[in-house]
Amino acid sequence: MIIGRNTTDSASRKRFYAVAEAARLLGLSEPTLYRAIRGGQFPAIRVRGRYVVPAAAIDQMEAEALALGGVDSIGSVSGRTA
């Protein structure tokens, strides 16, 4: 084992979140996130009748908010403005 090295590789990292998980991470209610998804303001993929949120979208939103000092991230990630 190498000390100081991150042992979590990208294969074990979560690639998608359920809407409930994503809402919890973002501090939103599930209905609010569902409205944003259905309104085209937040990226999600529909799989067999249920939505999943790409972890990469949340990571991108975080990076943009940190770089810009806080923005309307929902609009910026989807490429649309709210």
C-alpha cells in the first residue's frame, strides 16, 4: 500500500445518483429537482421510467460555482438559462 495516495479509483466511484440522492447532495427537495429535470433545467437520464443524475453533472456544477464564486448552476450545467 502506498501511503498518501488516493486509493479510490474511478471505477469504484459512483457514476449516477438517484434523484433522491442528488437532491440530498444539492440541498434541494425531490419535487424541486424533479421540476428542474422535467423543465429541461437540470441534466438527467431516463432509464426504464426513472431518472438518474450523472455524477459528472454535479461535479461540473460544483467546479463552475467555485470558479465563479456562486452562480445559477442549474441553468449553466444544462446549457440553458433559467
